[in-house]
Amino acid sequence: WWLGIVVYTIGGALDSTALNFAAQSILSPISALKLGVIALLSYCILKEKIGIKDIIAILIIIIGVVVVVIFGPSSDSGSDIDIVQLGELFQGIPYIILVSILAVISIIIYIVIKVLEKKNFETESNTDIKIGGNVLLFSYVWLG
């Protein structure tokens, strides 16, 4: 486990160094690749099983990172935003619409969670999720 700590520390130092060479909006999504790499290494080294959901998740992460790298800003774009511009963006109609839609979705998901939890607690065993397991998983991640 000492090797793991050393590798993790070196990785953190390299992440910090990378901020000098690329925009944080690019580097942050790239760091999500760590999850996929860990899953693949655990399959190769620890012989853990990888299911179809794991493979799909890894592919989604890779596609997301590729999209961000291709369409993301470059570090030398020179488009710094000050606090006044940020405030104007937060008061703009597109942002208000986005937040409203996300709030409605979150409320609907919260209601669905409560209904499914109630149905699951009405079953014979309170420890097993019999109804809507995948929906609950997604919902908990959404509401995070």
C-alpha cells in the first residue's frame, strides 16, 4: 500500500503541474479517466469482474472526455471572466431556464424516490430493494 500512496502523491503533483499547461476545464474531466483506469487495473491485477454496466460507464467517461477535449477552451484563449460578467450570466434567461428545469427534475426524482422507498419498505424484507433498484441508484446519484 506504500506504493499506492507514493503513486497517488506523484499523480497529485503532476496534476498540479499540468494546471500550468492547460485549462482547468480540460484537465478536470480528464481526471475522470482515473475511474476507468482503476476499473481496468482491478480487472487485470486483482481479477475483479467487470460487468456490462462497468464497460458502458467506462465508454461514457471516455466519450465525455474526448468531447470536452475537442470542444473545450484552450488555455491561451484569454477569455477570463470577472465577477460582474459572471453575475450577468447568472441573471440571464438561459441560466434561469436551466436552473428551473433542473429544479423540476430534482423535485420529480425526489418524489419518485419517496414512492419507491415506501413500496420497498412495504415488502417482506426491508433489507432488499425489490422495486426500482436502478431508478433509485440513478436518483441518488442525481441528487448526490
